[in-house]
Amino acid sequence: MTFRRINSRLEELDAQVLGISCDHTASHRAWTLSLGGVPYPELSDWHPKGKVSKAYDLWNEERGASIRAVVIIDKEGIVRFRETYQPGTLPDPQTVLAAVAALS
Amino acid sequence: MAAEVGSVAPDFTMPSANDGDISLSQYRGSKHVVLSFHVLNFTGG
């Protein structure tokens, strides 16, 4: 959970984290509870399934699930950073922090 | 490719677990947004 650890630093940089997967909100609630709470919203790309992931070209049709990725959008709504990750790999927190810091 | 660096991010509205519906556009002009796409809950991905 990369973003739980760096969320407060991202807030200081005027950034809002949004978690996204195609799980139902009920699953999100159970999951965030199991983690002891998550300090940012978890969104459900559930209906129609994967619609937003597809709009971002981050949908794995075979798995029927989103592709692991980080997309950073600036205050004007422009994509400024985009990285995808193979299964078993996670975003590097320092890379994400540096990318957000570079926006300000 | 959709949503590549330098392009306008596609707007969306999605239900959240605990905070109601959230739209990307609600942060326009006030916050940068970090989208963390993940595979499925409980998978570590």
C-alpha cells in the first residue's frame, strides 16, 4: 500500500490520491476495513465494468481487471505522469513524490 | 493511446467506498490528482 505511507506528504503537495479498481464498493469497504482504514477514497470502476480503466487504456480484457498503474493529473486536468506495473511490482513512492513535487 | 502524458485526462464519476460519488473534475483548479489503479482487492496488486 504505497500510498497509505506517503499520503500525508502528497497532501502537503496539494495532491489528492484516488484508488481505483473494478471491485464493487462493498468489496472496497471490506478491504479498507481489513487494512485498518485507507486515508483516501477507493473508487469502484464497476458499472459498466472497467469503463474508466478502458478510457485510460488500463484494462486487461483477459483478466477482466484494471492494469496496475499510476496516473498523475495536474490542477488543470492534464496528464503529467503515467506508469504501469507488471504483476508483483509496485510503484516506487519516491518516484511518485518527485513527480508530484515537480508540478508545483 | 488514451490518457497519455500531455493529454487532457478523461473525466469520470465513480462511487467510492465511504465518500459517495467522486468526479475527477471536482479537483480542477484546486488539487493535483494521483490515480492509483489496482487489479483487485485482497490481491496485493
